[in-house]
Amino acid sequence: MKLAGNTFIVTGGASGLGEATVRALHDGGARVLIADLNAEAGEGLAAALGERAAFARTNVADEADAQAAVELAQSRFGGVHGLVNCAGIGNAGKVLGKNGPLALADFARSIQVNLIGTFNMIRLAAAAMAQGPAQADGERGVIINTASIAAFEGQVGQAAYAASKGGIVSMTLPIARELASSGIRVVTIAPGLFLTPMMHTLPPEIQASLAASVPFPQRLGQPAEYARLVCGIVDNVMINGETIRLDGAIRLAPR
């Protein structure tokens, strides 16, 4: 699938990996719907990009919000051809911490936003994609999700986060198999340590220590590198049903 002339929804598109993806898709000639809770940042980005961009304030785990974002992409740009799920939260908490067991609500929130929110967007965007005409190779759409290497090597305190991202990995293949009959691909990226807004909140010495733990290149990943992989997946129709690690060969230690 080509970028130019096609419409993509990017959740979490107002910052971090999502913003870099929005910019890369737009630079390639795509139309982009920025779906994010941060209205100020999202509207500002859409305004800066111009008429091939629009913003929808979206809680990805809310059915009405997600449906409204899909419908805006359809009405504004004439259809939906791609979805990139970047929206998510990162929280930490031990199962048995100093104050007792992890609050069930904290675990549930990670699952609700990261896993259920991703699935919510997948199902609604796929329904819109399936209505469109087939392009080259019979393709009607491509869905790209964001997991994490924590899905494979979750650290102490990451039970909720790892479970939510592991769920994204686990549903990639079955959904790809199901949607194949509609010409829709499903792929997941599992990033390692990236310089996201959450990473920026850490002290410089902590960032340097984390960067030093990456075998090569020995630095934190740049959001633009994630975005380039998204564009490569969109372009290569044979990439389907796969989870791709983007991590500089790092393997997370227990702590």
C-alpha cells in the first residue's frame, strides 16, 4: 500500500511515537486523522500540517469516541486505509508492594487503555477498511499496533504493563488471519527503549544509564525510527501477522 492518497488514523498521534508517525505519513503524501486525548497538541499539529490532517479528541477505550474518530476520517477524507495504534499508558507497581497488594484498578486501567483500547480501534477501523475498494494485491487496509519488549521480558513492577502489551502481541496473528479475507493486514511493533515524552521525564543520568544498556546502537531509539518502520510496513504487503522488535538487540534484565 502506498502512503500517497490514502487515509490513516494514528492514535496517540499528538506526541511521541504517534506524532513522529503522523509526520512521516503526512510527508509521504497520506491524509492523517490524529486521534488523541490532548486536544491542544492534536489541534495544533493538525493545523500545522494543513488540509491533509485533522484531529479528533479520542479516548481509544471508549466505543463512542473511537467510532467518532473513524467516522470523521471517512467523512473528511473519504475512507480509512490504515490504522496505527500508538495510544497507551505506562505505569509501574509491584504485585506485593510496601503498601500491600497492587490495586486491582491499577491493573485494570493498563488493560483497559493499552489492550482493550487497541482492540476497540482495530475492530472499528477494520469495519471501515473492509468497505473500501481493493488496491494492489487486493489490499484494503493495514493495521499497525504498538506493543513493547516488556511483552517478552517484563521487569519487576511491570506485571500490568507487560500483560497489556503481551495481549497485543498474542492477538496479532489471529486477527491477521481473520482479516486476510478482507485484504487487511495486521502487524505489531514492539519498541525497546525510546526517547518518548515519558522517557524525557527521567533525570539525564537515568536516561544515560538506560541508553548504555542497548547493545547497538548504544543510545535510546528516536521516534522517527519507529515512524520509518511504520512506513516500511505500509509499503511492504508481505509483512503480515508478525510482531517486529525494534530494540537495538536489548534484552531487559529483571530490574
